[in-house]
Amino acid sequence: MLRGKGKARWAVILSLVLVFALLAGCGGGSSSSDVIKLGFLGAKTGDVANYGIPGEKGMKMAIEELNANGGVLGKEVVGIYEDNKGDSSEIANISQKYITRDKVVALVGDPCTGLTKIAADIAQKNGVVLFSAGATGDGVVEIGDFVFRNTLLDIFATPVVVDWMMNDRGWKNVAVITSLNNGYSTALTPVFKKALLDKGANIVMEDSINDKETDFSAQITKLKGTGADVIVFTGYYTEAALIMKEAKKQSLDISLVGGDGLYGQDLAKLGGEAVAGKVIFYCGFSTDQPSPETAKFLKNYRQKYNEDPDMFAAQYYDAVMILAQAMEKAKSSDPKVFKDELAKLKDYPGVSGNTTFREDREPIKSPVFLLTVKDGKFALVDKIPVNVE
């Protein structure tokens, strides 16, 4: 049994142990550590890997540049990169692990709206920032004040794209095809339909497919009798390529328009001549006509990876840089502190365009870039300003 001074000494030691245990057990990221950790959210394998693979490259490049210039708040920035495979249970598990075990201060990604919502809910409940580098659908930032994104939103893009379709190309009779098991597609279809009807277009056919289907002969056969000038397809690049290959097989000369879900290198690889000049999609980034910031990014990215960046590489890069700026301005890497500085973002000259957050934390981005496939690569068709006031 301890007596007198010995007992008092052990009481002090026990108290110190408890204090340090409590500090070590705090939630997601803290400015007290020697490093600042960011968790990557994206697929590196699976059906949407064309978004996550370049996104990881953009994020890694941003972190390397930050560390080469002294890091953030004098601390090294560390990225943690796991593969969520485009799967809802995977992204939930990874998000929870990043926050509770790795102690990240922010999650960067995912480009897919449905997956982003799962991760955002976890981040919000744990007081950690989520910054999506691609989710465009509704109901994302509404999850809470720790949730942000820096992508061109469908509600702003589709009206100007429909204007372009009707006035520049003369496409007024439209066939709309939706992928029913794809949350991005089912969310984008009503946005496109509203814009089409508001602008006076004729929806001459509505049809549906499912992701992972490969035979679209029935849809194209049905389409041939409708008098459609163009297809609006709201799904992803794989199915778009196969739809257009079937159209070519049936000698149907028609173009396909969609959102940035078509922005994947496999569009060109799978579609070949069937998509060249025929598939047109909108997004918030192009390697053509670059700004000074984009030109510098293009040069560095090409030197590092020996390939051109895409929208996802650019948006992940910008997301990391915007997070770093917010931490520096807030003088803290505590997400509960720097989220308020993040919400004040105005006219940030990113490589993926100029970004301002509205009061609801939704991003304002302009212009809309329309891209197609040319010689196996993405090429600019047109650049359209967006009025979001």
C-alpha cells in the first residue's frame, strides 16, 4: 500500500495518463499533430475508376506542391488513398476509418453524388470537412455545414446546354435515355427534362437502360422511328459508348449529349469511331484555351504523369489547394474552425475554373465547356458562359 508522498505522486501520474489518453482519443483531425491528413475518396477499380484514378493523381500533385513550399501551417500534408471501388458500403467503411483511425481533417471526393452523400453524412456527424471534387446532383451540401463541393452544377449547366443544342445545332426533337440503377442518371434526367421543356424542345421518346447492360439494340430500333434529332443520355461513359456503337451498327446517324458522367477515357476506348464527334458532354474543365493557372497545371501534370489531366484531376487538385488556403487563413487545421473560412471562398482562380461559394456553400463556376472525342482524346467543341445570378 502507498502512503504519504508516494500515494500523492501516483495520483499525479495517473491524472497525467488520463489527460493524455483523452487527448489521443479526440475525433477527426487536429492542429496539434505534426502532420495534416487528408483522406482520398474515389474508385481506383471498378465501373467508375475513370473518375478516381485521375482524381488521385491531381490530389497527390497538389499535396506534393504544398509540401515543397513548406506545407500548410508549417506542417507536412499527408494524403491517405484507399479504393472505394464505387461501392456504397466501401465508401462508408473508408470514411469512418479515415476519421476515427487516421484522424483526417478532411475527406476529398467522391465525384459520384450518391457515394458523396454517404460519406458526407458520416463527415457531418463527426465534425470533419468533406469536399467533393465532382458530385453534381441535388441534396449534397444540404447535409450540413461541413460539406462542400467545387464542381459545375447540373441546374446551372443544363439550361445553357439545351440553348446550345437548339440554337447552335438545331436539335429540337430529343430522345431521353436514363439508366435506372444509376443515381447520377436518375437525378440528371429530370433536370434535363425541365430545361428541354422550358426551352420548347420536343421530347419524342423516353426510354431506360441499366448500368452493366451491353445490348442496346431494342432502344436504338425504337429510336429510329421517332424522328429524334439527338439523344440525351444521362448516364456514364461505358453505356454511352455502347449505345453509340449500336446506333452506328444500325446505320443511325445521330449525336448523343450528356453531362460530365460521360467524361471518362474509356468513352473513346470503347466507342471508337462511333463516338468521335458524335458524343458531346458538358463539364467545367478543358485543356483547350487554358487560363494562366490552368496552363501551368497542364505543364506540371504532363511532366509528372506523361498524359493530359481531365476534369477530375483538376478538381481534386483545386479541392486540396482550397482546403489549404482555408486552413492558412483560419490559422488552424481544426475542421470546426477552418470550415467557416472555407465557406467564405470568393473568386478562387483554380485550374478547373473560377470558384465562389454562395451563402448555401454551393459553387458558382463558369464557363460550361462542351467536349467531344477527337483522335482518341477530348477536344473542345464550344465554351458557353453561365449566368447564375
